[in-house]
Amino acid sequence: MARMRTATQQLSATVLAGIISMSAAHAARADSVEIFAAGSLRATVGELAQEAHSTFNIDVQASFGGSGLMRERIEKGAKPDLFLSADLGSPRKLEAAGRTVVPVIAFARNRMCIVSRPEAKVTAANLIDRLLAPEIRVKTSTPIVDPAGDYAWAIFDRIEAMRPGAGATLKAKAQALMKVSATPATPNQSAMAALFAAHQIDLAITYCSGVPALSKEVPRLANLVIPPALDPHPVDGVAVLSARPEVMRLVLLLLSEKGQAIIERAGLVPIASVPRMQP
């Protein structure tokens, strides 16, 4: 918490200095901020961009992908203003390399969910047994490339601690399906929905924030939040790569009550909540 407060204080000081130095002519035109973001943050960034344009006259240019892949693009020379990651590890690597202008900031939490076919009969009580069942095909994202894969592996490690040998079995099952794919039935169908629709997987470990959209594509899927004993506690972090005032405004918007409400509407968990005032 002390580290988070220090980051916020440094960020606020930079913003104030930038605001004071801005000319009226500069403020009158629309500024552009480039964001690299995790695919799981698409809804968050979309609404944040709308709010930034209407409130600050800032145009957001966003690119999405696995957090590990987006970080690698930055390491290879790409120069976005902000990097919104589905984990803290990728932004911290950029911080360690001297690429950030303030320390990495946590801005949201997520949860991991089990999405499965009803026939898999997965419950909180039998989850480990069903994951290990030979007939159940388990899909995860790829570790390192996508933090969702890292979080899935963390779940397997917790299972390993409870049942020696089970974690290695689950990782082998997931790796066997790592490259499985299915042709989408429509241009807008997600890769995960296509796999379920093609009956190529029985169960997936994914972000809870993405479950509502997936459930609309494949209505009969069952959903289970990962039990507390297996919870890897996902945290999303932002690496601030430019000190331009409009960039700092966007970060402060993300951390504000309005920004945290955007995060909540996107299915994420606000990093901090403030009791609402009664009228």
C-alpha cells in the first residue's frame, strides 16, 4: 500500500506540473494517447476512451493482445504512452528496464472462473476431480504470452500442493490443447466460443470478466468462480511510459471514482472502493 501511495503522489505531482505548463492553444485541440492493452481490458479501454474524449478532448488509439506479447513489442521498440496489463509482472519488467516514468500502478483486480459444458457436471466440491477426469478436455491460455495462462498454472500449483502429482497432470492436459483451434461460425465469434461450439473442449479456465460475453455466444455454459483456496488473485497494472499531461490525465481518470466505475461495469473488481454519499 505504501508503494501504491508513493506512485500516486509522484503521478499527481507530474500531472500538476504538466497542467501548469500547458498553453491555452494546446488545450483547445484534441490530443492523442496511444495505449497497448491486454485483450481482457478491451471493454474497459473502450469506455475509458469515450470518457477521455468527452471530458478532456483526448483521443485514444488502442491496440490489444496478450500482455506478454504487448510487453515484448515495447521492449523491441514500440512506444505507446500507456501499457495496461492483465498482470503486474509485465509492467514491472518495463519498470526494471527504466522504461516507466512513475512506478507501476495497480488499477483493478480480476477473478478466475471455470467455464464448462453442463455435461461436465463441475461443482465447487468436485472441481479438482473433474479437472483430472481423463475425459474432460481442459483449455487455458498460454503462460508467459498471456497472464490468464500464468494464473491457470498458479491454480494448478495450488492443486499440486493439495494433491501431489495432480498439478503436473493438469499442466500436461492443458498443454495438449494449447494449439487447438476452431473456425469461428461468424466473423465476430470469439476463439473460445468457437472451441466450445465445435465440441473441441469441455472446460476452460478464464477471466471472470469475460464470462458474460462468452455466455451470450454459448448460452448453455456453466460458470464457477475459482474457490478461495485456489484463487491466484489476479491484479491488473499500468505502466506509464510518457509524462505528457494528457497521458497523466488519462491515468488519473482510470484511478478516479469514475474510472473505477468503468472498471466495475467491465466485470473487473475496483482496486479500491469508497462508500457512496447518501443524497
